[in-house]
Amino acid sequence: MQRVLNAAARVVSGTRKFDHDLTQLLHADLHWLDVPERIKYKLCMMMRRCQDGTATQYLAVHWSPVSETASRQHLRSADGHQLTVPPHRRTTYGGRAFAVAGPSMWNLLTKRLRDPSSSSAVLGHLLKTFLFSKY
């Protein structure tokens, strides 16, 4: 996937295959995220749609706030708008399931990004800025 993204960046910018500074072109000029960060972005935006009720029903059932779990209502994570991560047994595939990966990625965000009062557009902008700050 990253190779396809790099090739698309070369086509859009008109650079040749062996020109240097492709990462500079991707990040600074085109403002594109690398593939792992794109996956994180899409996963967090899908979790936001699940919380807003705009996601499809089969995905929307895979999240629950920590504040709604009876044994966790008085934890600090309940005030931070975190989600309950279900236990999984398989180490290879269990963590990749949407029910596990979505809440896990959501809980890694800052409290400002998890704020439910902000709109999806604002979250998208802040999330992209947050992921770009790692470069």
C-alpha cells in the first residue's frame, strides 16, 4: 500500500522514480499520511461515527463507554470518554478485530480528541494534525 501511495505521489507531483525527498513531498507538500497513520485515522473516524450513530449497525454494536460499565463507573477513565476494550485470546488476529482495535486506538488519543462535544469535521482536522506531529 505504501508503494502505491508513493507512486501516486510521484504521478501527482511529476517527480521521477529515483528523485529524493519523497517523504518531504508526501508530508509537507501533499499533506498525505503514511499508510499506518491512514489506518489509525480511518479507525478513529469510524469509532467517532459509531458514537454519533451514523455508522452501520454491525459496527455500531462494537463499542461501549467505560462510564456505562457498572464496575468501572468511578474510574478516572470514565471521565476521559474512554471505551471498554473487550478481552481477546488470539494474539495474532484478536487485536486486529474492529471490536478490539477500534476502542484501543480511541483510548490512545488525547482527551481533547476524544471530546464528544466536537464535531466529526473538527475531530478529523485535529486527528490529522495529531498524527502529523509524529513526523
